Amino acid sequence: MGSHWFEGFESRTFDIDGVTLFARVGGPPDGPPLLLLHGYPQTHAIWHRAAQRLADRYRLVMPDLRGYGRSAKPPGTHDHANYSKRAMAADVVGVMRALGHERFFVAGHDRGGRVAHRLALDHPQAVRKLCVLDIVPTLTMYERTDMAFAQAYYHWFYLIQPAPLPEKQIGADPGWYLRHTLGGWGSKGIAFIEPEALADYDRGFCTPEGVHGACEDYRAAAGIDLEHDRASRQAGQRVACDLHVLWGARGVVAKQFQPIADWQAACSGAVSGYAVPAGHFIPEELPALTATELQNFLARDGINQRAGLFTTTDHPRRLHEPQDPVLLRPRPDRRARRRLRRLRQLVRHARRGAGHGGRRRAGRRQWHDAVRVRPRHGRLWQERLQWSLRRQLAAARRRDRGRGQRRLERGDARRRHAPMGLQGPPAVLLGQGRQAGRQDRRRRQRRVARRDALGPARDALDAADAIAHIPRLRRYARLLVGDAARADDLVQDTLERACRKWSLWRPPGAPGADVQAALRAWLLALMHNLHANQWRQSSAHPSVALDAALEPRHDPTPGTVMRLDLERALALLPTAAREVLLLVAVEQVAYAEAAEMLGVPVGTVMSRLARAREQLRQLMDGAPAPRAALKVVK
């Protein structure tokens, strides 16, 4: 073997509760302890390149997990509990304590990352910081399983079949299966794997016990591990330390999941990370980057909890400059960036000083349009928004009155000049002119009667009446867009459109009818249509939600956990189900009104509501997220 193969490391064996574990130990004895865990179908040898770069600073411990490599591979039990991540976490904690390390850093790739996740939950006092590579929480991955994920990670569902089916089939040619698996997930086939490492993988996997141990690992993950994860979620248990996640830009995790957001939901500490230009086996494909990321992350005293990281899709330069990882601020959405850019231009224009008075007035109008009515919350926001809406409403009423007067004038001119264009005998001309005049007079009378009937009811309302519906509009907007800032933008856009389209609102004509309920229904319908238009016009682009990235972390209480679980469950519901659930169950809107707002039959509203309640109940119980089998086309 090459001279670089774990040079300076010693091979150790440990007896932990009757299970023999093999580990490589190296680095300065007084250095900070760092536990490195491997994944499937590999051994501790996956870290051999990165370990040479970390050994001068950290005391490295690289064990073979139970069922892998040179560690023991006991037969699985009926519930596979002896291969659970909880049992494996207890194994490696025992190894670290046997070496005299009570608190240590942890980094895990693939299955090792899942063991590290459970280790941080079961032994929070032992983990100083946690780094996971190319995974998201196991429960999250199972909940979001679809056809694409099942096809890419077929082994998740193949290896959990009852013994001895996968053991017999893989055992027919375990070497071929091992190379097929390694070559299918890497970005360069198996060319990045050194012969020494491949020989170590062969020695650990290509035996009946090695194949059985790997299958038991996955059987436990699909059974008892999910029970443990659900119990931890229901108890509000989250990773308490800071977490750093790296995932391969060419791998399945990058295509199917959102690692930053998924880990933020599972952690109370700060979460950072980004995608790297690799496949699944990051420590072997990019050993220098892996070592640099670990050193930078572990050396930081703490990560700003109000910061996030871009993905490689947002910042391709990170693919070309991995040697200098940078902590970046979250990326706002496209509308916010355009508004911020325009606001900065106006600030520069105001500082330089405008030209003549017209430009100054135009600049003030542009400034008002750019900043709109910030801040969004509190009494000041309500007063400024009411003032703005009152001005827009008055302008809309003047415009409507002027438009009506111009229409009447055009009708009079049309009547005066219409006979001049007629052809025929005088009697026919006279009859046609009289008939046209009578029809036009009837139209004018109907228009005036309708205006006289609706005008007082419409004019009696003021901007304050629309302001009173803001809480309900904000709840509905938050449900539609899922982000507080964008929801406030949608509320303001809806109210401004209502002012522009004020003449289109038809107050109820029946005596004693609830005018405010009709106004609320009209505003909600406007918001629904406006959001649909904006969604159709927007192009799909990855972004990090500002509220999610900037939200401070707190220790969860039972009430907070229930609220977060409910918010996550509502976010996983289809949009159509969320709309009906909010309108009928929260806003107490009648079925007929909800159907009119959404533009669907009443029966559709009732069926959507029933399905939404059932899906919400299942999600709160821990069932997978629903996926629509049919696409609804309106």
C-alpha cells in the first residue's frame, strides 16, 4: 500500500457492550477530538485523503460502523434494533469515551451522517458541532419520496426486503454490485477511488456477513429509526449545536431536496452549507475542499444565526473557488431585489439634488412608489396605508365619474350624427333614428338607475373599511405565498387594485345585506386572482426565504412545537386545499361565497375541504406529504 495510506495513524479495536469496533486513531493527542463517520457501502477508508490534511490540527477518530468494514456484524434481530442509528450512536460514543473524549466534533457522510444526527439528539452534551455530507434527515427523505427519488435511491427499498432475498442476490457477485453502486453515485465513475480504499471496501462488504450487515442497516432505517425520529419530532427534540451541511451539486439530494431549509427545521442551532461540484462521495472526490470546510467550520466560534448561505445554483462561482468558502447573506426574491435597486437609485438621485421642480416632484412620486408604505406593521403603517388608499380611492372615483360623463357625451354625439350615415327613404330614416334614440335612452336610464342604486352604498365606504379587512387578507396572503414579506406585498397590491377597480364592485342590493361581508369576499377574490396572475408570470428560480433565514432560533416549548408542526403541515398541503381550509374553517366564509371567490362549484369546495381536513390530520400524525395524482386545470 502507498506510503500515504493512513501514515501516522494507529489501528485500534474496542469492545463496546459486547460489540467489537475497529477504528483508526491519529493526530496530536492534545488536539480537539474529531469523530469521522463513513457511509454505505464503504468503511472508514473514505476519509483517508481528508484525514492527512486534518491530522496536524485535530485528534481524529475514524471507526467502522457496526455491520461495516472490520467491525462486528451481528445477526439482525426481529425488529432490527441492534442496527438502529441509536445503537450505532451509542457504539461511537463508547469509542470516544474509551479514548477519554467526553465532548467532540462530529462529521458524517451518508449513513454516518444519519448516525451523527441521532448522536446529536441522544447525546447533545457530547457534540460540540456537527457536519453532515450529502444527506437531509431520514424522516424528511421518506416523507418526500416520489418516483424520481425511488428510482435514484432504489437500494433504500431493495435492501429492506426480508432476508435472505437481497443477501442471496447480492451475494452472487458482491464485487460487481459494490463497483456498480460506487460508480453510479460518483461523478467520475470509480476513478476517484484509490486501489487501497477499494480493497478495504471489498474486504468489508464482499462477505455474507458484510452484505447482511448493510441490509440490516437499511431495514432499521425504514422501521425502528423512523419510530425514533417521529418520537423526537413529537417531543420537540432538535439538534442543539451548530450544523454545517455540504451536498453534491450532481447528486440526488441537490435535485430532490432543500438541504438548508430541511436541516433548519431539524435544528435549533445555526445551519450553514452549500452545494459542492461533486457527486455523492464528497470526502473522496473533493478531499481538499472537505478538509478546508471542516477546518473553517470547526474553527469558527459561532455562526451568525441571522445568516444563511447561497446554493451553487445561486452562486456558480463557488464551484470554481471551493478553497475560499464564504458565509453569505440570504438571497431575497426577485421583486425585492428590483425594488431595492430602484430605491438605491432614488437615494443617489436625491443626494445629488434634482434639477427643476418637475423632476423633484417626479422624484418624490417615484420615491413614494418605491418605498410604498413601509414599515409594514404597527399603527404608523396602518395610518400611512389608509392615507394612501384614501387618495387612490378618491382618484378612482373622479376617474369613474369623468369616464361616465365622457360616455354620455359620446352617446349624444353619436345620436346627433347617426342619421347622417343612414341610407334609404325618408320614412325609413326617420324610423331608424327614432328606434336608435329610444334604445340609447333606455340604456342611459338603466345606467343612471344602477349608478344611483349602487353609488350611495359604494361611496359610503371609505379606505378605513378596506383597512379593517387587512388581518384576514394577511392570513390569506401568507397562506398563498408562504412568506411574511411577500404576503404584505400581496395585501398592499390587492388593496391598490381594489382602489383602481372600485367601480367594478357591486354592493348587495337586498335590504339588510351585510355590505362588509360582500366587500371582504370581493377583496379575497381580487387577491386570489392577483396571486394567480403573479404566479403565472413569475419564472421558477431557487431562492432562500428571508423570514426563514433570518428567523432567530429559540429553544422550543410545547406550544411552539405544536405551532411549528401545524405550520409545516399546512405548508405541505396543496394550495387548493389550503385556500379552502382557510376560507371556510378559519374565516368562516360560506360555501357559496368561497366557491364564488375561487371560481369553482360549491361541491368542489366541499370535497376539497373534506380532503384538506383529512390530509392535515394525517400530516399532524406523521404521515407522508400528499402528492396530487391529477393536475387541476381551470
